[in-house]
Amino acid sequence: MRCVVKRAAAAVLCSAVLAINAYAYDDVTESFWGYTAIASMEQGGVLAEVAPEGGMFFPGRDIQRGEFVTVLMKAMSPGQEGSLDTADAADVDPQLRPYIGAAQRTGVFYGTELNGKIYAMAGEPITRQDAAVLVARLMGLSSQNSCGFDDEGEISDYAFEAVSALCEAGILSGRSENRFEPRGNVTRAEAVSMVSRAQEYKISHEEQQDTVVTTVAGVGGLAYRDGAVKSALFARPRGLAVRDDGSLIVIDTDNNVLRCIKGDTVSTVAGELIARDSYGEAAGMYKDGKVEKAYFNKPSDAVEDSSQNLIVADSQNHSIRIVRGANVYTYCGSLSRGYKNGGPREAKFDTPEGIAIDAEGNVYVADTGNSCIRKIDKDRNVTLFAGQPGKSGLRDGKAEQAMFFEPSGIAVDKNGTVYVADTGNQRIRSIKDGVVTTVAGGGNETVHDTGYIAGGFRDGSCTDARFSFPKGICVADNGVLFVADTQNNAVRAITQFGEVVTVAGTGETGDTDGSVLEATLHGPVDVCFAKGSLYVADTMNSSVRKVEVDMAELAVKGGTGDE
């Protein structure tokens, strides 16, 4: 089993902590503010391709884009090289080309599009905000908090979360008079200092990760209690969603309510627990109205829209509900299971379990009982998006001809690609431009009398990997997919380079926190990635867990460790 965790990396990131001995640059003396960073990088061999001839470093000169990418990759992802695929690749310095190519291959560096072609423009200077984007992208850091700079409003939208995250981490600092000057060029000394601080941050945080799987809230059992996270109680939560304010929504399925973890407190957002039967099961019902008096019936997933409303897959009510302000309404569907497209009052679903939303506000539903994927547009009209309603099977190809088998989880990336946890087929599928493709998973042997593909547990290439009834799925900003591999009691990751790796869970049933090689889960059903952490709905443990994964390592290598 392969595991990816944050771990000590001093062996490969040693240049940030080298003792300063012999030193080569005549124009960077010990009195210079960036001396320590430049000296350690020089001794670590990081600057070999970018330092000018003649024993001079020219610390105040603007660093070129290609030079910055090279320093970043050599310092943070040593040993990574790759071919560069840009229209101007032949014009790029051959010494820099392998490192820029590695950055392009791993999604750290995209290049610039001009007239339909991508250019590296390696000889151009790089702005402070663009440098921040590259560093944050490699490290998997993001934040929506204020940076605190007086010229914060001048930061481009695409760079704001990166700049904010690096400020919070202490990697980035402003210039004079509390200004960041986002469009100003980065000097060579500033670039080396920024990357050096990124190294130090990575090492210090990895060395602190003695425990990488922790329990956020919930202490087992089937119960219902708000309050402090250490004493809060859940009943088989199945879904997770992150709100814009950073709070975590927990779909507390067997309590038929929606909960919220914010800071150290758990509270109820919507729904009322009616009663429990003699077996401890909560009664599910249907009622719109005030959030504290609304009824759900086995809600399983939710997503927040651009207006901060929560759209909920209310599975046993066979409908999609919405929490808007202080009220709960029916968004689409009715109480009776079935299949029908049309307006919000006409449409019918059968046990919808997964829900996601794209940048345009379109909602996608894993209509589990109908073995298909539905789409709800902004006017709440429901259409078939992929699959053949009521027909279970396995077939890639055009969306209307493709087949699924009880899909449960669904996610949409920033490019509009829809990903599906195709539970009964033990596969992860994608839907893009009207075509369904298998992303990962395999196997053809079926379970007797069920039609389900037999599950397995294997890391490796996407074609070789095996899952066992995966139910939840999410996608990080850098394109890494995380999967709640339910019956394997594990969480898996699918990298951009065709590798499936295990990031939490040993395969055994349990509720142990600790190192990723020892921690155990029990029937995790959903995953949610936010602010550098992966949250898991550990359903059969009635708890919410957190896994610290090394996004940089996943993005570059596709996993570490031995089979």
C-alpha cells in the first residue's frame, strides 16, 4: 500500500538549513538582508543555472520567469525534470528548460496563451503576484482571508488566494509602507528569499506531522449533541461541504439534520430530530419551512451556491432541497421516487445521493437509484446529463449512451469537468464535452446475483488500481482527486499523472488517530478538501476526521512509499 503524508524532508530540502561556509558571490556580503537565503541556496546548488558569470549575483536585478521557476523547482521538488511543451520552447535556455518542463508537467506553471498558442516567455520578468501563484500552487496553499496590505485591492482576482495564503504562512512579505505592489517585478534577492522561506515552512510543517489523521468532531455511537467539538455527537454522517466562511457543513444523515463545525463548536443549521425507534433509528419525514422545524429523510450531500445557500440531496425524500436564509424549500423533485425531467415540480429522482455545482451555477446530481447523472440549470429545469435512466451497466462513450451502476459521489473541477464515483462499477468516471470516460479503477468479475463489479484494494496506475464501492469524491485546485473508498475503509488520491495512492486508512476497520500508516477508518462515505486539509465523513464511526496530505508531493510524484 502506498501512502502520501507530510513527513520530514530535510534530506531533499537541505539547502535551506545548510551551515554557511565558502561563498561565491562578490556582490552579496554578510551585511546584505538576503545574505543567508542566497548563501544557503548557492551552497545547495539551487542557483547553478541562474547565477551570472564572474562571481556576481546582481541581487537587485529583476529575475526572469524561467529563472524563478527553475529556482522554485530545484528547491522544492529536487530531481524533477521534464520536456517543455510551449511554442517558444526552442528559445528557452537549455539549462532552464528541464525545470520549466517539470513545472509545466506538474501543473505549477501554465505559460501564457497568445493567438491560440502557449508561450513560456522564460526571458520576461515575473511579477510579485505571479510568483506567489506559482509557489502557492506547488505547495497546495490557498486562503480567502485579507492579506492586510494597503494596496490589497490591486491584487488580481486569480492571485488573491495565493498571496493571502503565503502571507499567512510567513512566506511572503510586503514592501515599504505596508504595500505589496502585486504588479511590481520580483528581484533576484526577493525571489531567493521567498523560495527559501517556502522551504523552511515545508520542512517545519512536515516535521510537526507526527499525527496526520485526527478526529475533528464526533466520538462514536448514534446520538445527537451540539456544542464543543470534543463532546458533539453525530449519527452516521454521509456528506461534507465547505462554506465560503471556512466552516464545515456536515450532513448528519441518520439524525436527518444538517450540522456546522465552525471553530471549536458544532451547531445545527437545518432540520429537526423527530424521534428514534426501538432500534435507535431516527424517523425521517418531509416538511419545508423554518430551518429549525424542517424535516429531512436521510439527507446525504450538500453544496453551497454563490449566494451562500445550501442545496441538499435529500435522498429518501427523492428530492433536492435548499436552505436559504432561515427557511428550507424544495428546490426540485417530489416525495415519490421515479424518473422524469422538466421543471422543479415535475422532475422526479430516485434516491439522489451526490450533488455538486459548477462555476455557472448548474447543479449536478448523482441520481443513484436511476443509475444516471442529472443536471439542474439555474432556472431549476432538470435534464439528463449522462447515463441511461433505470439501466445499470458499464459503458464509456457519448453521455447518452454511457452506463453507470448506482453512482454515489459527484464533483466538478474549475474547468467544468464532472467526476463521478461510480460505486457499483468500482470506478471513477469523468464527463467532459458530452463524453464519459473511465479515470481510474477496473475489474470485470461480478458479485454473484448482484451485478456489481467485485471490489479490490490496489494502488498503482489508474488502469491497475482497484476500489471497493467508492462513494465520495472531491477535487483539489491542482486537479488531484480524492475518493472515499468506503468498503476499503480508506481514502485514496488520483494524481494528474495516472497514479492512485492511498492517503489514509490501512484497509482494516477501526477509529484510531495517528500516523497515516497506523490510523484506521470505518466506512468513510465522503471527502472534502479545504485550506490544505482533507476532511472525511467517517460514517460508521459517526465522526469527522482530518487528514494532512502533502499536496506538493502528490502533484509532483504521484505518491511515495513502497507497494
